[in-house]
Amino acid sequence: MTARTLTPFDPDVVGPWKLGSGRRGVLFIHGFAGTPPELRGLGEHLAARGWRCSAPALAGHAATPADLAHTSWRDWAASATTALDELAAECDDVMVGGQSMGGTLALHLAATDLRVKAVAAIATPVRIRNHVRRILPFMKYVIRWHYPTRDVDLYRREGNDELYSYGRRSTHAIHQLFLLMERTEDELAMIRQPVLLLQGLRDSVVEPRNVGLITERLICSEHVESQLYPRSGHCLSVDIDAPEV
């Protein structure tokens, strides 16, 4: 879906970023095999309006595919928690926004950390229909790598220039992604904070039905709101509806 590479990333291009200096903070979490730049536009928008924004590179990301292959979902969550610690030390209130797997991690943080005051989850999966899901625990020992071939689903094709992703993903890491989704789906009933769900209907990665699946399990959240974008694909942060997002 995103601009892919098999070679190491340039750290100056895909590294973490921090913007703004306000007392309200937003932690932005990128997606699986993705990098912090995919959410920078949203950070720039909020920083210009008085928010302090930061986006870490999760463990194993923004480096090489081999680095991702040696991590687990708990490592990704630990990266997000460390970044939350840093932001919370500088702010009175902290919100978390995430795209794709980053949205899943944002919901996980809200369920497990009361410092999170609200969540914005963009194109967020808790279930993905995949015929290899059941055999992944065994297949990962036989087939080590998956090479994504999915076409770009962005309406705004030039948005692809703002995205960086691994051209190969370890099956071990993919299995960890499914474990994270399962864990987070079970935790949704624990979330009390307000949740905003944003979803593009052209999304070829995360089925829009996930909005309903998440909403019906947020039984304790004080407010749940969703917004669907018929023109946008998976990476809403860089697609045609990014200004509204």
C-alpha cells in the first residue's frame, strides 16, 4: 500500500518527530511496518493550534525488515508507552492518535493507562479476514517473509510520496500483529475515555466493518464518534480527506 523498500531507511527521513510546545499533548503512533512521517501532517496541523505533538518510531520500525522480525507486539507497545511517558511529563493532558496498527495500539494504551484522556483511531483493525491467520503460528517457521503486492488504494496518489514501509515483512511480525488485535479487541470494554473512529471506505487493508466491531465493544466509553470517508483509502492521514481528518 505504501512506498516500499527492501533496503535500510534513511533515518533522517523516517525518524521520530516532535512539534509544538503546548500543555496539551498528542502522541501519534504509526502503522505496522510504517514510519512516523505518515502522521506528520496531522501533527503540523495540531502544533499550529497550540498542541505539543510527538511521533516515535516503534521497536523494529524505521530501520530494516530484519529489525522488525526480532520484535513482538509487546515491544511495540513498550515503545508507545515510553513515548507517552515523555509527553505526559511535559503536558497536563495527553491524547493518543494512531493509524492502522497505531490505532490498535492507541486503544490498547487507553485500556491500560488512565493518563490517556482521549483516542483518535484511524483505519484501525481489531479483526482482519485472512485465510492464513489460523496457520500463521506454524507457517512462520517455514515461510519467513511476506512480500506485499497490494496496489495503492489512495484517491490522492501523490500521498504515497509521504509514506515509507518495508518491502518485506516477517511472518513472525505479522503473527504478532494478529495477537495485538486479539488482545485489544478483548480490552475494548475497559476503555472509558472518549474515542473517535475515522475510516476510509476505499480501504483495501482494514475492512470498514472494524468501525462497527470496535463501537459495539466500547460499552464503557463516555463518548464514541465515528466518521466515514467514501473517497479515502487506508492511509487517511495523507489521502484526499486529510484536511477534514
